[in-house]
Amino acid sequence: MALITGAAGVIGVATARLMAERGAKIAAVDRPGADLGPLREAVPRDLVLIEADVTDEASTSGYVARTQAAFGGRIDIFFNNAGIEGPVRPIPDYSLADFRRVMAVNVEGVFLGLKYVLPVMIAQRAGSVINSSSAAGVSGSPGTSGYNASKHAVLGLTRVAALEVGDKGVRVNCINPGPIRSRMMTSLDDARGSGEAQGALRIPARRYGQPEEVAAMVAFLASDEAGFINGAYHLIDGGRHATA
């Protein structure tokens, strides 16, 4: 079974759909008030919807416990995906409150997910964790100090976790998507006064990625075919960082 946070976003929905098509039962977690309708359409059966605050420890332990209760105690796949972009401003104009909010969701949320899911996987001597970093986790981007810092931190957490559990039958990797057609990318483009056509010029593929292309990588990393892949990051960016 697969546990997905940030499940109501387009990447979460695409991943839930693909994994369900391949036979997985899905526990889908998102913030209170999120639109869960697309998830219900994407996964018509074997779906548990959970509202939770990933920055809150009690809420995190709660969504893990609910997942175990619903699916016989196991968590085979954990897509640790919840994240926000924050504002686009230069560092002198970037408020500490905004910085802390981005770090809380993107770093503390990932950390807490690992803290409570890894013991389940260690006990069953099997499991695959896929953390959501970003292409911004391996390079800089003006105006998004909170987002960039948080996604670099996710890569660090991934590597530490992989080293800690690699001999226990558990793998921990992260994905690093570049520009993907989504609400988040539109928000960033709008804040920068640009758009997809302009942004695509910086990508060798000359287009933004589709959520389904990210989902395919997540599903691969979750599968037995990726059994010897651990502690690695995986760019999904149309070649954007080929020269970085």
C-alpha cells in the first residue's frame, strides 16, 4: 500500500492514479480544506482520505496510525510529497515569517513523515520512501530563498535517512522535478512576470513537464525494479540541469 502526502496537488493525484492502476491501495493525505475531489475520481476504490497538518507532530503520527489501521499495519510506499512555494522576493524583502512557514512545511513536514513512517518500514524489513525535493534543491534561483533552502534540506534528509536504514530493507530516495504544469509553477511564473512559453526556452525539451511524468519516476522508485537505488536524487527537468 502507498501513503501519499500533498496528495491533492496535481503530482499527488497523478501518482495516486498510477499506483492505483498498478494495484496499490492508497492513503491520501492533505491539509484540511483541500479539494479532494480529483483524488476520488482518480482512485475509485481502496482509497482512504486523511486531512492532516504535516507540520504538526501529533497530526503526523495520527495520519500514519490511521493508514496502518486501514491497511493491516503495513506501509510499503511513502511518497513524502507535501510542499509549498512561498513568495518570490529578494532576501532583504523576504520576511522571516514567510521563510519559517516554507521551512515548516517543506522540511519539518518531510522530517516528521520520515520520523513516523520509517519505524513502520523498519519493523516490516521492507519499504520505499520517495521524498519530494526539486530542481531548486540542486541549484539556486533568485527570489525563492525559502523554497531553495528547503529543497536543498530535503536532499540532505534523504541522504541521512538512506544511510540510516539501508541495511534494514528500506530505501530512501528523492525526486527533483523542474518546471511542471501545476498551480505552483503558475504561481511562481506569475510572481516573476513570466509564463510557460518564456520559461520553456530555458529547458532543452522546450516545454514544461507533465505531472504524469513525475508520477512515473515515483512509481519506478517505489518498485522492486529500483531495488538497488538508495540515497539518490533524480532530476525530472527536460535537461534543464544537464550543464549545471
